[in-house]
Amino acid sequence: MHLIKSWGRFLLIWALILLLLGAAGCFVLYRYLGIYEVTRPDAVIAEYLSNTDAEELIRLAGDHVRLDVTEFEDAEALYSAYLDTVDLSRPLSFRAMTSQSSETQLVYLVRAGAYNLCTVVLEPDGDSPGFGRYYWKISEVRSAAITDILPSAQITVEALAGQPLALNGHPLTEDYITERDIEIPDLTPLELRMSPKPSLVRYRIGPLFGEISLTDENGTLLSPSEDSGDTELYYSTVTGNHSLKIHAPEDIELTVNGLVLGKEDISSSNYGVLEGLDAYTLDGAYQTCVYAFDGLHFQPSVSAKTSDGTELEAVKVNDSYWFFYPNDPELEEYVRLPVENFFNAYIQYTTRSFDATLFYNLISKVLPGTELHSYISITRETMAWAGSSSDDSSVSYDNFHQVSGTCFVCTARYSVDRTSKYWFDEVSTTQEGIYELAFVSTSGMWYAAGMNIISAS
């Protein structure tokens, strides 16, 4: 009987212990469920999205655009362009990005319909209430990782080594070169003499997600080759159809891509504006040499200097380079007035309606018997019908060079706003030009005796 009573007491004690443990377990479970409910991150972001519209999400994400793009693209502009395609009226939804989340940072992707809209980041709000759980708060709204869903392209560019290129306005640097010293087939005789011999480099850039704009050193937009596709674009800056023409006095040293040109490279030569002025040029006459090259694979760099090493600046007109002797300031000060008197008279005569007074004022400043005198005399007939006026003009003079005691040359550049009146219309244009001029002295007076039009538009 005593044994039975002891066993009953034992069972009662264990029952009480189990009851206490069960009660404690229920309490812990109840507390865990309570903490779980108030620390659910999905509830936090669901409530946030219910109180925030798509426009506000875009505004917040626009301040934190994070896209994995190259230096040639603007991540903010790319994200903005993408959002223009999103229907913001579609219902918002979200899903956890577990691969980007951690214990103390949760990342959610928010979508508008089927479109990725933004990423919402949650971080703990205060200390943990227990059980490794956290209260959560919105810490950041940033751009969605849209580069995974945007169409993209890789580009390959073959260009002359050292040629400046820009992709979407940013310089294309050597960091993107994948191959160097690629030979150019069928080089011209001029190119074969260059040292170092021209070669190509190959660039590889991508992925690119937006518009692609590749430009050369002149800002010219380059087009991809015909064998390009939607995802692979190929460019080449070497065409084999470039031309080069250089005009320079005979004693000027010319260099093309490091190669000094010689007499064997001269295509033609003449006295230019000094033609027919032997009586005034005396022993100072010089010929202007013309160097012409066709079929070049690229547009080379050209430089020039005088015998004493003075570097000359070129007047570039399309594929032609014009070089003149450097300016002599003392000579310019001495003879500038007759140059201005002639050229101003020329501008007034050629940019206005025909006026006999303007014609005789101009022709009185030109040496009789010269081609220039004959040219201006002939224009009297062609100017008679024209009705025009000039509103504003700017003229500059340079390259004053003394040929002899009775002859000098210089250049003139002008820009004139011109209005031409016809019986059926009135047209306003800007007329520009660059001229090479020759003047001679006779009977104590300076006269214009030669004029070469370098460019006119």
C-alpha cells in the first residue's frame, strides 16, 4: 500500500511539472506569435505601398539610381527613359529578393503590373524584441535593377591607333582596347613612308542599353557597318577614301603624321596672287606649292613651320590645308590702312545692291592691267540686277608678309549678314569668306593687285 501511494505522488508531481512546462511553452509560443506578427516585414511593406502611390515611389527612387552600366551611359537618364514605358496605373505588388537580403537588411522588388518599378530596402527599427526577430522600417527606395530586362548591345570598333573617339560624348580610352598593332591592308605610298606605319586598334565595349553615338575627332557621327545586328554592332573609322590637299609657300616645311614632305611630293606650283607682278615682287617672289593625296585610309594630321622653326597655324577648308607666312606686326601697322580701305570697299560693293559710286570707289583702289582689275570690271554687269543689303559685318586681317619693297601679301577673313531682295522673295543669309591678297606700291600709293579666294559661302 505504501508503494502505491508513493507511485501516485510521483505521478502527481510529474503531472504538475508537465502542466507548468506546457503552460510555459504556451506562454512562449503566444509571445513568439505576437512578436512574429508585429515583426513581419511583408506587413510593413504592404502597409507602406498602400499609403504610397507609384509617382512618389519614382520620385524617391530617382534620388538613388543604382544601375550597373559603363561610364558611357547615364544611369539616371536610362532609368528615367525606362519609366516612360511603364504603365503607372497598374496595381503595385512586391516580392522579397532573398539573394540580395541579409539578416539585418531586407530587399523587396516593387512592380507595377508586369514592370519592375523600384527596390524598397527595410532595416531594423530599434533593438530586437527577441527570438532573433526585428521591428522593421523603410530605410531606402532605390531604382530597380532594370539592366537584366533591357535590350542591350555590344560594340566593336576598329580605329587608327591614337585616333580620338568619343562614345556618347565620353572619350574612348585605352582601357577598352582588346587588340593592338592590327595591319591596314593596301596602304598608299604616302602612308607606307610614315613612321610609325599606321596601324589599327580594336575596342570592345558593352553591354550598352541606351542610344549609341560614336563620333570621331571632328565630331562626325559614325554609322555601324552593314553586317551589324541588334545585339552586336561593328564600327570602322578606316575607309580608304580620304583626300588631302595642302597649299603652302615653297620654303615651308610640311609634316604629315611625322613624315616630312619633300619636293617629290609636290603636285603643282604657281605664283598664286603674285602671278604677273614680277615688276613689283623682284627677287622676293615665291611659289605656292600644292601637295595632293587621294585614297588615304584616314585623315592625317598636318603641321608646318618656317625655316627658323616658327610653327604655322593652318586655314582648314574641308580636306584642304592652307599655310601662310607668319604675321609681321610692324608691316601690318605700316600698311593696314590701304588693306582696310580696299577690302571694306570690296565688301560694300559685293554685298549690296549695285551702286556706281561703290563700284568706282572699289576700282580706284585696284592696280589697272591686273586680273583683279579685269575681274571686278566684269562683275559690274552681273551685279546690276542684284538687290541686296548688308546689315552687319566683321573683318579681320592676318599674315602680313613683305615680298619686296614694293609688294606685300596678307589674308582677310570676313562675315557679313546679308539680305537679298528679289521680286518674289527676300532671303537673309550670312556670307563668310577667307581671301589671300597682294598689294603693290606705285607712285607712292598702295593698290590691290591680286586676290585668291580661299573659301566663300
